Amino acid sequence: MLRFILLAWFCTVIWAGGYEPAAIVPAIIAQEPVYYKPQPYAFGYAIKDEWGNGQHRHEVGDEYNTKRGSYGFTDANGIYRRVDYIADGLGFRAVIKTNEPGTTSHEAAHARYHSHAVQHVPVEVPLYVDAAQHLIAAAHGHHHQHPFGHGHYGYH
């Protein structure tokens, strides 16, 4: 039995790697995050499809982390929207220029909307009634037949 225990102990030691000291783990020291100065950049594109619809976007960023740009579209019928924006330490501000139907110039959510949409004014069309027809019906009483159940929900 003692042989079996010694053999088991010996196999365990060999399998576990012997009596070597534990590896030294280097201590992790917290470091201050490194912040790099913003790098200036610029990008943009303008595309137009085969039907005449177009989209565009352009943006520049400077060394002070200010972003300026614009994006928008123009459809084949000439309806357009263009958003000019700036984002800096004061927040995000935008000016929207459009001629989309139903829009009006106003300010909302720190954005100015400049609408050049055609404003439609409703035209009142006079309604002509043949008064003679109504006078004749009133003079002779009520003589036309109502459809089934008219005014009585089907019961008399």
C-alpha cells in the first residue's frame, strides 16, 4: 500500500511540474490615460443617380476639435434639403435650407429652418345651388322613396 501511495505522489509531482517556485507575476500599475491633440481632417462626397437624384456630405475638423460640415439631397424634381452644421464646445448647431412642400421658416431644437417652399393659398370656390329646385320640392311636399330601413333601422 505504501508503494502505491509513493507511486501516486511521484506521478502527481511529475505531472504538476515538480517543486518549482511559483512564477513571479508583474504588478499592474494604473496609468493616466493618454490624450492626443485632435488631428485636422476633411472628407466629402457628392453622388447623383441615373434619375437625377443627388446626395452630398462634406465635413472638416480642426485641431481644436471643431467640426463644420453640410449634408443634403436634391431630387429629380428640384426639391432639396441642405443642412449646414457646426459642432464645438458650445454644442451642435444647424441651419436647414429647403424647398420641401409644407415647410415654413422657423426655429426648433437649436436649428434654424429656412424654407423656400411654395406656399399654397386655398382658393374659395363659390358654390352655386339651383334654388328653384328646392322651392318646388318644399311647395309640393316630400314625394321621394327612401331605401329600405331609412331612419328606422329596418323596423316600422
